[in-house]
Amino acid sequence: SSFGLWRTAMFRRGVGISSRSTRTALHSFWRSPTCPSGHRTLATAAAGPSIADIRNFGISAHIDSGKTTLTERILFYTGRIKAIHEVRGKDGVGAKMDHMELEREKGITITSAATYCEWKLADNRHHMNLIDTPGHVDFTIEVERALRVLDGAVLVCCGVGGVQSQTITVDRQMKRYGVPRIIFVNKLDRCGADPFYVLKQARQKLGLTIHPLQLPIGEEDNFSGVCDLVSRKAHYFEGQSGLTKRIDEVPESLKKDVERLRSELIELLADLDDTFAEVFLENENVPEADIHAAIRRTTIERKLCPMLMGSAYKNKGVQDLLDAICRYLPSPLDCKNTALDVDDEEKEVVLQARDDAPLVGYAFKIQDHPQAGQVTYMRVYQGKVSKGESILNMLTQKRLSVKRLVRMHSNDVKDVAAVGAGDIVAIAGVECDSGVTFTDGKARVACSSMFVPEPVMSLAVSAGRDDQARFQKALKRFQREDPTFRVEVRQETNETIISGMGELHLEIYCERMKREYNVASLETGEPKVNYVETITQKTNYEYLHKKQSGGRGQYGKVIGYFEPIAEEEQDGKDGIKFVSRLSGNDLPPNYVPAIEKGFRASASKGLLTGHPLINMRCVLEDGAAHEVDSSDQAFQAAAAGAFESFYHDALPVVLEPLMSVVVTTPSDFQAAALQTLNQREGSIQSTQPISGSDSMIEAIVPLRRMFGYASELRSVTQGMGEFSMEFREYEPMPSDKQDELVEQYKTRFQARA
């Protein structure tokens, strides 16, 4: 309650409470400059926010950049939590957004966690929907689905580590969905922190137009605040937990730098924004309001990326970041969101962020909640959804009743009666898959799906007979929660194979099966790399499938060619492309879908190693049919026969996944770390110091050589080295390694025969 927050603040300030003076003291506190504006919002009316005051944003970064620590401060300053708890804190409580036991044990974020809060800027009360996302590349789908529905983002960079591998990945994801962002350079209290080194790195590696809005006061241990370039004022964050924001004059030693950077900012804005250019030419001293407005316009148009700085752990700069989120990041009204007309999939429909429009919502994440059952997170793009209403699942065309509508605060739920356009909410107790569109039945549209990367690693898992029911339930649940988690039962061996984005990804799911679903007898095999096959040259095919065994026979003839897809034509979607270029009448067009189905089924399992094919084009030019004996089944068999007969003529090769590996180690152990990468067939790309005592190594290493690397790195660096890796590309394997794989496949195939 507001009273509770006031009382807590009074105790922090050492002020006693008298029942007779409570109302007067509370009234004074709400209006005092020492009361954080976020807390003051709780004294305002309880009416819902306007759409223009909604901010849907996420916090993303490389692992260990301080995302969850920053989120904890945001929740504290906005009044959502009453005390700050640290990631891996000594009190054993852990950060609010790391609600899973595994997250608190390992000190990493595994699933994206959503919350909501309010912050008051000037006279506007802004409603914020915030999603804290994982930094580890194994959980990149959590970042992907968050950015799919968010309007803006805060990209956190470590002031020491700078722009790292996952920073680049997250930036690429933001560009994919056109998400405007603010950069927050964190950890400026750390030894070796340099925000302008990070600025230079970000401009080079991310290709963004970035300009700082602040200048740090002091360095490393002496970091005490920031100078605001727009207002020409110094901001200090004092008192317990940095609650008191003191505004003062810029220190004399920094005035020249502030004026220089401010002039550069104003000139940049004049170049990027025509409206501001007119103001700049007409005014010698540009009003602050016009500068803020120009920064907002250019940020939303993704022409500019403002950079702020601070130290979340030391409680400095977070309130300024909250102000910037409200000032510069877009509201739902500023974003253009589209959906596809289900009756004409090529037609785009622009969604209107209005409560009185037909409902369109997108279910971007599902979660199994211990009290609420399945919780489905939904972004409401247009219209309004209320408890008790009926909504339509556009994938299954089934109507569902909204029995419970909730707002999520990490793992806590709060019931709400209704939610309007532009907001993010969760529906409890509704069975559906992630990625579906909900409407009220009036809008015949479906939201476009998000990008889902292909798994790169597999693992055989099994459970005892007594645990089979729980084992199967866990696998089904995880598949519905996570599109990158795949399950396959191999018919030839009856093995259950799970696939995912890396060792940690699969390890976490195995641990969750044991803890959450009590699968005590779970056993795992050796991890396996997901290889693929492709062809290297064009080859023609002509195949006749003819079978007569009494009665109606089978007849189908296909003519065409296979060819590799050129690199510039590859669209990132694994698999094959089928093209029909039929010109004559010998082959009826109604058999073309069956032929395509036959080729695709064959390409799912290459003939070299049994792995699926990618980047191959199957072109159908001609064929022949029989009036009686031709059928869909016959032409599927003809396509499969053509594939088997002519595949080796196309000179197939096996491709293996290469990983971009970034190793961070104390400089004393750099040579030992380099040796471990060289021994694993790594190609060293760069080495560079990132602080006074640490070095960063960037390398490209085959995934098949990365198993067990964490243990080896810890061994040679006395436990101080760490690494991250992400999928880079597929490349042909060395011929000797390919021959080994082919021989192993032949041996297994002959054994089964």
C-alpha cells in the first residue's frame, strides 16, 4: 500500500510515526523531493493508464552484464518490491525475477520473466510492462519471443566487457523485429570500466548511430553520478539504496566536456530530424523540450540509439534510465503492427491500438504455474479482453472462455477484470500452444510467427517404467513451452532423442524433469551434434516407378534436376525448395503436391549419414502418368526413387555446425586458454584485453569439439575462465571426419538389417 511504502521510507530516514500526524506527514512525503517519483505514483488515482502512457519493453544483454540486477532496482524504485535482493546474494533470497530454484542456484536467468510497474515523469503516470530475458545463448528463444511483442528495449552493456557475442546476437534480434532501443552501460563502478570504449565498440560492431546523453562523474571506485547533457546538470544518487536523487551543478572539471558532447548531440539531431533542424536554425539556445522530442522521434524511427550509463549494483543511474524509457521509447500508438488476413495470406492488415476495435491478441509464451495452471502470456494489439468473455483460437478455430485474467509479477499473479489495447496480460487455465492468435471472432487475421532457430545438439534420454507417465508429461509440456526444444522417437532404435540449443539448454531440461516432475530414474546418453547434408553440383534425374502385382498397379514418372541453392539465395530456413516447371500435359498438375511430398520426405534423411538435407532445390520439369495406374502414392514413390537413384551423382557432403566462441580469462592464463582452443580445431579470430587483468579470446570452433570444454577451461584457469558460444554457420566437415561418420552410419544400418 501507499501507506506501507511511506512508513518504510520514514523508517529509512529515521523518522518516527505518530498516529495524530500520520495524514499530514504522509501528505508532505508524497510531495517531498526525497520521495521517488515511482513511489509517488501510488498516491494517484487508480484509473487505468492511457495507451499513450504504456511502455512495453525488455531488458536484454550478454550473460553477466547485470540485466537482472538492473531489473531488481527498477522494481524497487517503482515501488513493486520493498527490498533489494541480489543475484546469488548472501541473504539466500535471490532476485525477484529469478523465480526458478535452478535460476537462483546457478545465478543465471533461464526463462524470461514478466512484471509490471509504474513510473511518474512530469505529470504523466506511465504503466510499464517489463520482461527480463536470459543472456545465455542456449535460451535465445526467450529473447526472440519477448522482442516479437515488445515495443522497445534496453540493451545493457557491461562497462568492462563492452560489446560481447550475445550483445551482437540480441542486437540482430532487435533489428529483425524493428525494436527501438536505449543502450545502458552498466558496472561503471568496476575496475577497468570505460563507457566511451563501449561506445566506440558499439558503433563499430552493431552499426548503430549512438550518442551518449550523459557523462560519468568519477571513474571506477570514484564513480558517483552522471552529468545530463540535455539539462546541463549533475545527478547524484544518495541515501540508502540510492533513493535520493540530488540535482546539482556540473563539476567545473567536466563543463567543457559536457558542452562539447551536448553540441555534438544537437548537431546530430539536426542531421537526423528535419523538424528539429528548423528549431536548431531558429534558436541560439534550443529549448530542452525540443531536444527531448527530437531524441524521442529519432529513437522511435531507429535513426538514433541514446546511451545512458550507471551502476545498477551501486544504485546509480537507474532513475534516469526510467525517465529515458518514458521519454524516448515508443508507446503502442507509435508502433505499426500488422497481421495477415487468414482468407488471403498475402494481404497485410494494419492493427489499430484502440479499445473499441475488434480484439486481436498474440500468445507469445506459455508457462506452467503451480497455482494458476497453464499461464498464457498475451500481447493485446487491438481491442479489449475481459474476464468471462469468449475468445477464438485462430489456429484451431475453437472458442475458449477467459475464466481468469492475470498480471504476472515474476511468478506471482494478480487478477484483473479487463485489459485494453497495447497491454500485456496473461490468461490462466487456457490450453493452447505458444504462437497462436486470439480474436473475438470479428477479425479474421493471424499474427506472423516469430523466428525459431534450429536445434544444434541432441541427447538420448530414457526413464524407468514407473516414471514413464511423468516423463512423457514433462516432454510434452516442455515442447509446448519452448519451440527450440524438440523430441523425436527413432523407430529403428526406439530411443527418445531430445534436441536443443546447447549443452546447458538440455542439461536444464533434464534437471527440471527430475525436480518438477519427479522423474528420478532419468538417464541420459552422450550428447550428439546435429549434422546436416547438402549437395554440391547440379544433376539431372529421370525415374520411372512402375509396379504391377495384379489388379491396379502403380505408375509414375518424374523428370527434372537437383541443384544446390547459391549462398546469396539462401533464406536461413533449413530444408529444400521444390519448384514445378511443368510445361506439357503428360503429367497432370494434380500430382505435383504428391511429388513434392515425396521429395521432402526423402530429404529429411540423407543417404550419407541419415541427417536431413539443407539448401537443395528440387526442380520438376516433366513426367508421365497412366490413366489407371497413376496415383498420389505412385508419384510419392517415384520422387523417393529419383532421390535415391541420383543423390550420389550430386556429390553430397556432410555439413557440421561451427560455433562462435568467446572466452574470458585472466590475462595470466591467456596462453593456456588459447592452447585449449587450438587443440579443439579452433580458428582464433582475435584476442584483446577487456580490463586491467582480463582478456577476451574470440574463436570459431566445430561444435563436435566443444563437449566438456567448460571443465577443461576451469581446469587451466584455476576456475576463473568462462566462455559463451553461439551457432555461426554450417560448413563442410573435414573429409576424414566425414568418412568416419559415413562408416558409422553404414555399420548401424547393416546391423539393423
